[in-house]
Amino acid sequence: MIPRLLFLLMVALVLVLPGRTATNTAELSFHCQSVRLSPASVQQLGLTYSVAFTTVDGEPNGELGIEEDANAPTFMSTVILLEHPVLQETLFSKLFLDVPDIGDVDINRISDFFQVGMPVENAQTLGAFEDEFFGLVEVTATWNRAAGSATGICTMELAGEIVNATFQVPFEIFQYVGPLTYVPGTNMVAHVNLQRQGAPGTLSGDWNLSPVGPGELTFPGDEWLDEGGNSFEFIPADEIEAYLTHVIRQFYNGLAGTFDGLPSTPAIEEYVVWEFNVFDANDADEDRIPDLSDPPAGGVVSVAPKLAVTVDDTFLKLTISAVKGQSVIIERKPSLGAGDWSEVETVSLAEDSVTKELPLSGDDSDFYRVRTP
């Protein structure tokens, strides 16, 4: 008789046959709805005026982000820090300023301003900030960025009683593009591997997607990593009611909230609103709804099942993990040498993971495997 310890080692040497469903590949484009404005300075009459921008306390973070007040005069805003050489102090004021709406040539619901591949040429926006002592300062911003570059120049003209000066403010946008791979199912663990466009940088990790309504997918607080290993963490979609939604044919669109959209910097709660575009040409049943939200066979697909084994005094316990509703076949044979596998049972999984109890066969050298039909 083989000792029980050896039995445990041998019975744990189970074989798992792969499922038949191939991994699908879609394309994900992911961009930030904030813009980064870098500090700038200009000399007038031998005096240096400087500006910087921020949405957080502490060191300026450069963010021109979405304004929270629905009654504000613009959709975007920041705090401008104006270093005034005559007053010899830094003035802080809320700057209301939008980026230009230059259209959406490729009709993907993302302004061409935020797409690295699209140029921005002399596009103008108007804004203002107000100092409590010196009154209103009007701002005229002229934006230019070459196609293929993540950076450009915003020529910012400030005109008011306190200052009349023009600053050449560098600005930067953030867009990532890359493959999204998944096995179709009602609950999927997709993997993304994104490259920043027009500048160095990566984002990668798992994206858990599950249905929340017709053509809509939700996701929890998934965590991706940037090129430096810093954590890019999502706010769960249900908390902000922002989902990935099938718009038309191969196209999905959605918003995401993050706790820190630039994890490589010291500041937190910055650059928090991002947007997804997914283009998925996979359509197994050819109904013009991609497999991402319309898996074949009514949502039940075949994936490679996994098997774990434990033993007590009277039962062999097989824990099978696959997809809820999937059928798997349990098979057994006395050795891994010649001979056929014999079917023990066909199981339809009531959950993604189930445990089956089988009586011990009395032969300590049995081997088990699970496979798809």
C-alpha cells in the first residue's frame, strides 16, 4: 500500500485539458480629460512675471481639470499662481478656461484635441480670473500641438489692471492605446497592455468586466501599473454610475474615475477623470454586437477548467473552477501510462467554482482530470 502522503502527491497530479474558446483581441484607447499646464515666465521692463497652475494643495501639479460647479462659466478650471515682481508676492486665483473644441473627425466621441494623432492649430479659447483687490483679468489662450506629439504650446495672454503679459505655456495630454485581450463570457478578466501615445509610458493590468445592463459592462476597483510600477487604481464603476457602453457595431465608450491619475507624482486626487474607447471586431454570432458584451451561446462559454484536490478519510474532493453554466467531464485512470481515461461524471457548474465529493476508489494510485466536452 502506498503511504497516504504519497497518495496525496499522486492524486494532486491532475491533468486539465484546455477549453475550445480562443482569446479575443480588441483595441483600447484610454485618455485623460485633464490637461497638464507647465509653468512659464516672461520678462517685461526687466521684471520677470511667472505663472503656474494647480488643482491640489502644495506644489503646483499643472492640472487644468473638470470644474465641479455646474454653474461655473466654463467646463474646465484650475488655480493660477501669478508671481508678481512689483507686488513681490504670489497671487492665487481660480482660472476658468476651457480647451478648444476642434471637432471629432473620426466620430469616436472624443474631441480631436485629446487625440495625439490629431493636430491642434491656432485654436482659441477665452477665460478669466479675478483678483480680490485688482479685479478681473481676461485670458485669451491660443493652442497649438503637432499631430503625433503629446505636447504643445498654449499662448496665454493675460490682460487686466494687475498684469498685461503673454506667456508661452507648454501643455501636455495623456492618451494610451493598446490591445485588450479576453475570453468571451458573462464575467471576464480582460488584460490590457497600453502604450502612451506621443511620449514614453505604459499602463498594464487586468480589467474585470461584467454585465450591468443591455450592452453595458461594469468593473470594480481594478488596479493597473504604470511603467514605474506605480499603482493606477479605478473607482468602482457602480459608485459613479459610469459604465463601458456599446454604442454602435464594433464601438464601446465609457468614463472612468481614478483615485490618482498620475501615480508617479507626489500629489493625489489629480487627473481623476478618464475615458475609454474600445473597438472590438469579434462577433461570433454575427449580430453586430461584439463578443465583449455579447458572448456566444447565451453567455455560457468554454474555458480551460482548473482542478484542485483534497482528501479526507472517506471522500476525494475535487474543486473545479471554470465558468458558471459550463459543462465539464471528470475522468479517471489508474496510471499515467498506457490505457484510456474513463468517465466518472459530467458536471454542469452551478457557480464559477464547485466542489464534487467522490468516494475513494481503494486504489491509491488513481489520477483525475477535467476537460470540456
